[in-house]
Amino acid sequence: MIRAVQTFAVAPWPPGLFNDEAYYATLAKLIAGGHGFIRPAEFYGAHLSLPTAERAPLFTLALAGLAKLGVTGGDLRVLGLLTGGGTVIALGLLGRRLATPRVGLIAAGLAAVYPTLIAADGALMTESLYGLLVGFTLLAAYRLVEAPGLGWAGVVGLLTGVATLARGEGLLLLPLLLVPLIRRPGGLRAAGAVIVAFAVVLAPWTVRNYVVFERVVLVATEGGETLAGANCDQAYYGKRTGTWIFECVDFSGRGNEAAELDAEGKKGLRYARHHLARAPVVAAVRVARSWGAWAPFATPEGRRTWVMNLGVVVYLFLVPLAVYGFVLLRRRRVATWILCAPLVTVTLTALLTYGSIRFRHSAELTLVVLAAVALDTLLRDRRTRSDAA
């Protein structure tokens, strides 16, 4: 109910003309109408049908499926209710596996009321779908490490591949999940199966991209524009340091998208090489922005400022609890690497691209589960003291 109210009564709509929400809604409409993955701006602005892989495809495909069923406009955000609800279930199961059924219930309860997660579910953006897939990927990865086998290896590879088709940082998640696996008896064989399953999921989209662009594009072409917008004067100096600057990207959209954005990416890398002395500062600000240590009250598109501000307050309580929960799991000799993998991917994403609270979404899932472990222990200790008194 909270997510429904947030989505349809609180979250801002309609979106701005050129923001991501508008892009996803418009492209989903085109796909549902049989036009395929083509650039929306060029189709409606110049009647050109130009292939695109600017964004990872899965979220748009999910929206297109809803559009086929007659769902349009802001009602497409119902997808966030489904994925957000699924994430609550995934975190409940993850807490149960790592600790106790009560920890699972606490984790699910926290996820159900955490404003930052609720705000993300109400925005027509990829984070909610990606979070759902990451949650179940972590759950399957724990099962695989406990008993390495081809069956669960296939599940982990499948889920990681699908997650990558939702957001490209899944490419960073895959090797991290394999680290604890290869140490287990039979782990190398299982790791190979994970990679094969992952490749099978990505192959159709990658092949399609090669056919239409005549160059390899694993997931999306947006990496080039990301590098260009994150490596320029405005992103290296001044109050917008560590962010992405739209004005720094020179992209016509009328030619080969992959070639144009690849050239933009090289431009961004050249700028970074020529400003290496500034790189440590920029990298630190990027990470700080993603983790809320710099401009913590920034509001990503598709969210209300007051909801995100409330989320910051809850986040400040969750972080110390999560640290305590991590210590408790380590004391109990519970493996924590898999659970903490999203923390690493979020940090790497910020370092390689730019800083944004949006990028923290998958790490919020880890914080919720760790905080649930801590809260369970604190509640149990309080009850023990009360009984003793």
C-alpha cells in the first residue's frame, strides 16, 4: 500500500522531456508498436528509424510488455510495485538464510518501509528491477557456494546475466560472486558453468548489436557518453565535481550510435589522461556522492525531495547498524563476501563513471540485511536483560 501511494500519488509525473523516465516510456511504446529498439527522439523528431542500444534493454522490454497489455503513461510505473514487492521477499529470504527466520522478517520489514527503496520503486527507472534481480542472485550465489553444482551454477549465471541486461554494472558483479566459489571443491567447474550461462543470456543482445552497429556492444552504448559527460571541466572543477554533465556530450544521434558514442568515450578518456593530477580528488568526490557523504540530500529524477530526505535520515541509522551486523556475522563465521559484493560494485561504478545516489540502490539491499542482523541481536539482548532484571 505504501508503495502504491508513493508511486501514483507522490512521485512526480509526467517526466521532463529529455529525462530517463521519458526515454523509457517512449521507447517501450515504440517496441510495443512493433518498431523495435530505435532512437525515440529521432523517430518522433525527424521520422528516422535508427537502431539503438543506448540503454540496457531489459527494463524497456518489461515496460513494452505492459504497454502491449494496454498499460500506458504513468501507469507503467506499476512495474515498480511488482519489482519492489519482489525485492522485499528476496531480502526476507536472504536474511533467513544468513541468520534466522526472525532476521528475515526484520529485513523484509525494513525493506518494506525504507523511503529510499520505496522512492526508487515509484520512479520509472531501472534501479528497482535491477535490485530485485540482485537480491535473488545473491540468494542463489549463497546456495551455489554451499554446494557447488551445475544446476545452481546455471541459475546464478542466468540471474546475473539477466541483471546485467537490466543495468550494465552486472558485469562487475559476476567476477565478485565467483571469488568464494573457486575456493570450494568443484568450484572451478561450477564457476565455468556460471560464465557459460551468463554468456548465453547476453549473447542474443550482443549479437544483435554487432549486426546493427558492426562493432561489439556487450550491453549498451551509453558507456561512451557516460565517460564524456563525467570527464570534462564542469565535472572536474566547481560545485558539480564528480557528477555527469549533459553539455559535455556532443552526440548527434543521426549516425551509427555505437561509433559516435565510442568516439565520445575516447574524448572523455583523453581528458582524464590530461588531468591525472585532479583524478584523485574527482574519484573521491564521485564515491562520496554515491555513498551520501557529499550532497546527501540530492534528489534523482522521478523522486520527491521530501521522500528522499526522509530516506537520508533512515540511511544514517542503517549504516551504523549495518556495520554492527557485519561484525556479528563475521564473529559467527558466516560468509559475508557475497552479501557485500554490491558494496564493491557501487564503489567501482562511481570510480569508473560518476557519483549518484541512484547507483547505491543494490548496496541498500545489503545494508538492510546487515541492519536486520544487528536489530535482531539488539532486541534479543534487551529482552535478555529485561528477563534478568
